Amino acid sequence: TPAEVDSKAAELYKAQVDARIASLEAEGALLTGKDNKKMRAAKGKEVAELKGEQRYVDACKIVKGLEPKFGNFVLKAAEVPTAATQAKATEPEADPAKKAKEKKEAKKQESAGLSPAETKELEDLKQKIIERKGLLKEQGMSGGQQNKDEEVVAMVNRMNELKEKQDPGSTKKEKDAKKDAKKKTPLSQEEQKEYAKLKDEYEIYKAKCRTEFGYTNKDLKADPDIQEMEEKLSAFEKRS
């Protein structure tokens, strides 16, 4: 669609500049003779500058019903159809039954996993648990006592709920991993990636607990998150 322009403003601006040009040309016409050559040239130069000024050029085009070259007096830019919108316009109307099925599948996918807010909550909980344990350690509590703290217990329970929602059946997967470890089934390519990722997370988490919260080896062994990661790593290692 063509650009939407302010025709009245363009007409008014053109009239003002035209009046100025006419005045300069009239003044130049009075400057006759060799002595006034420089002044005539200056007037002519000023007229040329006015006629070449972008705003004036656009105003002249709009008055003639043309698109402004430099984008002046535009209220709404022209909409240029993209290849995607053109393709969409030529697409046949989707089958209602197919659309309903796709909508149902989309809702099903939305219900699975975590929402952005829950994902943020999970990450915040992990950090809060570390901070809470660090505070309790400063108060002289051992790792075991920290794990029994009401706030820590509540946050760990909520964290596990979110983990289960994020990865439904994660508890069952852990049990299956233990069974596979006994059977010594080789790791699949996907499991190898998961194993490598878990090792990195394990080392990073341990280092954070040591440097930021002063965990001792005894504290690390008593930490439930570390215990969980070590259990998973052990199951992977037995099969690798």
C-alpha cells in the first residue's frame, strides 16, 4: 500500500517556499548591471538551494500526487509486501479439522515442561538453597543439620517438583539408569552428551560451594544435590 502523507502540510510548505523563491527572483531582477553581478549570483544560488532542498522536493511531489522521495510529510510508511506475506496470501485456506488438531497439539506442548516463570523460579531456588546453606554454615551448622532446616527442606521439595515437571518421569529415568548400570548397557549418544554435561555441572557446583560458601569435604558429601549428581554420575560411569 502507498505511504500515507500529510498533503495539507506539504501544500502549505510548498506555498511558503514558492513565495520566498518569487521574492528572491524579483530582487535578483532588480540587480542589473556589472556592479550587481555578485549579488545577483548570490540570489540565484539561494533560489537554487531552496528548490533543491529535500523537504521542498517532497512537497512538490506530494502536490503532484507522487510519493515523497526523501520521506518528508509521511504519516505512515508504505507497506511493501514481503515474500512471506505474498506466499501466505496465496496459500489455500487451511483445513478446519487440521487447524483444530494443530491447536490441540500446541496446547498439549504448552502444558508440558516449565513456563518461563517456573524456569526462573527453578534457577532462583537453586541459588537460594546454596545461599541458605551458606548462612546456616556460618551459624555453625553441619551439612546434615543444614539439610534438615525447614526452609531448605521446603525449597528442595519445591525444586524437585519443578524438576519433575520439567522432565516428567525423571525419577523413573534414574531407576532405569540404575538397572542399565547393572546390565552394563553401553551409553547411547544422547546419554553420553547428558553424562558430559552432568560432569561439568557437578564440578561447577562443587567449586561454587567451596569458594562462595566455604563447604568442607564433609559438607559436600552431605549436600543432597551433590549426592544426587554423584549417584547419576556413578550410574553413567559403570556403563561407560
